[in-house]
Amino acid sequence: MPLDPVSRRSFLAGLGAGAGYSLLIDARDFKPLHAAEAATPAEIRAAFETIAPPDASQRFKGEPNMTLVDLQCDLLVAGGGPAGVCAALAAARHGSKVVLIQDRSRLGGNSSSEVKMHIVGANNHTGRPGWREGGIIEELRLEDAANNPHRSWELWDLLLYDKCVSEPNITLLLDTTVYAADVGDKKIQRVMARCDKTEHLYRITSKLYADCTGDSRLALEAGATIRWGHEDRKEFGEPLAWEKATRDVLGSSILFTSRDYGKPIGYTPPKWARKIEKKHLRFRGVGGWEYGYWWIEWGGHLDTIRDNERVRFELLSIVTGVWDYIKNSGEVKGAENWGMDWVGMVPGKRESRRIEGEHILTQQDVMGLNGDFDDAVCIGGWPLDEHPPSGFDNPEIPPFTSIKLPEVYNIPLRSFISKDISNLMMAGRNASCSHVAFTSTRVMATCAVMGQALGTAAAQCVKNGTTPKQLANDSGQVKTLIQTLLRDDQSIKHRKNEDPRDLARKAKATASGSYKDSTPESVLDGFTRDGNGEMKHRWMCELPKDGEAWLQLDWDQPQTVSHIQLTWDTGFHRELTLTSADNHNKNMIRAPQPETVKDYELIGNTTDGKSVSLAKVTNNHQRLRRHDFEAVALKSLRVRITATNGNEQARLYELRAYTERPV
């Protein structure tokens, strides 16, 4: 029976009252490994005793068949889409113990095999060459391209699972839903989550909480201020806002895939399929059908949470009706041998609740009319992309209106901090923005970099014992956060490496050669991307056949070094995502990116004149690479490159050196 707020509060306060003791488990209760190390198989298996402890005796009144488990952590992340995964990984890699809760069996949200929506972002289908997002989402994209050339969505799911379960500071709870929060003094005290598949109730106490659910479920339970739908034009003075406020939102979509079987394949639609005629497709072309169609959209005029079953049914009725039209109307040629081989059963939700934060991002912000933010922590850049709430039901209206933004824009940390609840943060579709701004920020690569910003900020708060709002109001702490994010390859417009601990900034760079406008000094200028056709922020050098190219740092005084970080070129000028659309995939490279250096060695020249091999790598396909070794006093450091993944030039954006690995 649903609980009212008072009884729920009493329920939370009384949990465990019927138990003989409290089973308190520190999430992932083994010694945290260095961020560069993955958990061993034995450690991963041992961690399952955390979430399903052998002693299942703890019960409480009202749920006699559920085992109660208490967990403690530094950050609880609710939601396992790109925002939640990147938030959890970022916080964990910076030393925080994280509990990541996902209400389905797969991570990835709309990018998972349940929905199969490809990840897009600031580069806007290469409309802005050079502005593909860096950081964790780039790491994931590169890993997927190198190891999943055949574009299996289930392998993308598995990659995300591997990243999270192999991270020793993450406790992953799949098929688990947050359903209650105990709040006192405008602070979340603890959260309840349940997994009916395993018959566990989790009572989780954390220092900080992150709502990455998309639907703002955790914020709703915590009593945070929620926004839904369109604001009226006067509230923020947004020219693109509707004249009057409504609860209408962008609709949801269900996708399908099909393939050519080499022989005629018939199709009989279900009796409840819609009858689609040519007039319904006036603004919706069916020129290809291996992957269709984002414009099968419906339900924005309803409650996209409460009415999910109705939305699912209507979307399936449209999908089956559209496929019936393609196969049986006689209007579409060439589909005879094609058969549908997958149809989504989970509506790909675009919009529902948003959480009001310390700053509400607006149309003027994303258009660059309000200047930059001192607390900028990530970028967006997708167009202002409005869809009619009625979607497919209104065939006389184009399915979208897209206004391209002049440039990418920065998003402030304050848009990820709840204005009401002192230890609640948010990232993804439910970040703090107006509806107009949301039409740009909602895409998954933008959600992912929001998540990385949130996770990194949360870890910094945990280390310093501060709240997110205190961090955002401290200019020194904000600068530290920005430098940490840049070191982790997060993309932030107009920000560069100014890390005082980076010993490379004291060095002079030379190289075996340079290509056109690129110079060895470029690896020290603090920027790690170039715009379209530029070469000013990276060193490039022709790689002799069966030879090598090198770049070297020389210091006036010997420097003690134990950590080297390199940022390679991974072809930011092109798009890189997993998609079932052949025409969208044709301009991508589903393999290691050819610009990326494949084989290299780090060689140090010590104070006694010896050359020491510090690291040697083969078959690299990642952009950000870090190397730890025993501290050594160096007069110089050389990066020796012997192979790329196909390009004729060796290319390096940044080289950093540290006495100790930054944490």
C-alpha cells in the first residue's frame, strides 16, 4: 500500500526495529586500490557478499520476506545511464566509495540495448569538428569502437558493466529502485532502495547523493523543488519559450532494427497496429529502414512517467503500423527481403521532471548571451531541438524544430546542485535548466560530461568535508575542481591546464621534427583540442616508415618524476558513437582511430647520464594514458613513437609530468 509522507518518514525511522541487530556493511568493504588498478576477479566475487550477505536474518515489520542490508558510502548515485555511470566512475576514481543504483538489468539508459539510441553531443554530427567530448565518455567510445567493430549493442551494455564492476570503489546494484528518502534539516539522512529480484531492501547512508535517474525520483522522495514542462516566456525572458506555461514535454520514442535476409520476408501486423497512410508521413521519410525511426514519437501531452504503459502501447502500435506500411502498402520499393529483427519494448524517454538548482540554465546561457561561468565544468552544444508534444499524432507539423547554436557553451557546477537539499546533486536529463535550454542539454554525451563533473566535484567535497554549495561558492575550490577535470580530459571551453604541480610546464620541448603549423611547444600550451583544420594545440610529426619520431622535455634543473600523463589525438574532427543506422555509421571508424599513436616508449635521462625506460606500450587505442613508476630524478624525458593506428603522423596534444600521481 502506498505510504503517505508522514508514514514513510516513520517507516524509515523505524526500519530495523524488528531485527535483532543492524547489519552494517561498508560498501565494497576491502582496501581501495589505486585508481589505475582494476579489481581482481576474486575481489569482485567477494564484493557480492556486500550486497547479498550470507546472514539474511535481518527483517522488519511489513516486509517479512525481504532481507534488510545497510550500506555506507561517500556518494550514492541513483540512475545508471551515461550521466550516472560517468558520475560513479569519476567519483570512484578520485577515491570516493560509491553505490550505483540502476532500476534495470543493464546500464546505459537510452544508449543501452533496451532502447538503442546512439549517443550524440556538442559536436552535433560533426557540425562542429573538434568538439567531440573528452573524458570518460571518450574513453568508453574508444573502447567500444576498438572492441565492438560489428556494432553489437549488448557488448556496449557489457562494457559499461565491466567498467563499473571492475572499479573497486563502486558497489553496483542492478534491478534496484530508490523508493524513499529520510530528510532532516534540509539534508538527506539515508535512502531506501529495493531489489525484488533478490528480495533485498537496502538502507543506504551516504555523505552525498546524486540523482541521475532522468525522472528525478530521488529528488522527488527528498522533497526537492521539481520543474515539469514549459515555462512561460516571461519567467526567463526566453524568446523561444511558449507564451503560457504548460506541462507538455517532449515525447518518447521506440526504435526498431531490420536487416536484409536475401529472400522475401512477409509481415503481418498485430490487429492493434495503426493503419499508416502516405499522408501520415508528410514530414517523416522512410528512405532507409535498417534503423528506424526517432520520429516515431508520442506522449509528450501526457505524464511520461505515470502513463508509461499507455505510451509504450501507442508507440508499438505506430512502429508496427509504419513497418506494415513499408512492407505491405506498395508505396515503398526495395523492402521485400527485409525483416524486422528487433523492436524496443522500453520507450526512450526524452523528458520528464527537472530539479531546480542553484542556477537554472536558460536559452540566453546556451546561446552565449550571458557571458561565461566562473564555475564552468563541462560543455554542451546540441541545437535547441524542440519536438511537438503530440509527436506522430500531428502529421501536419514537422517532427522537430532545430536551431543550431553559434558555439559550444559551458555549463556551471551550480546547475548540478539542488537549491533545497544541501547534500543532493544531479546530472543528466534532470539537471537544472529551463525547458528551452533542456532541448539542447538533454542529449546523452552532454549528460555524460555532466555526470563526470558531478562525480569529480562530489569526490572533492568528500575529501574536504564541504557541501556542494560551499564548493561552488569558493573560488579557490572551483579552480581546483576545474584543473582536476581538465587533467581527466574533461572538455571545458576556454579553460586550460594551469596545474602548478605539472612539472612539464617548467620544461622546454623539442622534437625530431614538426608537421606544418604544429610545434613541440604545443604540448605545453594547456589546450587539448583543435578546431576545424587547426594544428596549433598539438605536436605532429611525420613518422618515417620503419622508423620513429620523438618529442623530448628538458629541464634546467633535475625533477623528481613518478607519474606521466599523455593525451593523444583520437580524431575529434569525426563523430564516434554506436549506431544501427548504416548511413550514420559510414563516416565513422569502428576500430582504433588512425590518428592515435599505437606503440610508444617513455625514456628518462637521469642525473647520472643514464637512459631509463619508464614505460613501454603497444596496441594503444586510448586518448588519455597515465603511467606510474618508481620516483626518479630526471634531466629530460623523451616520448619515443614507433607506430600509429594508421596515420602517417605521430600526434600528441599534451604531456604532463608529476612528482606524485595527482588524486
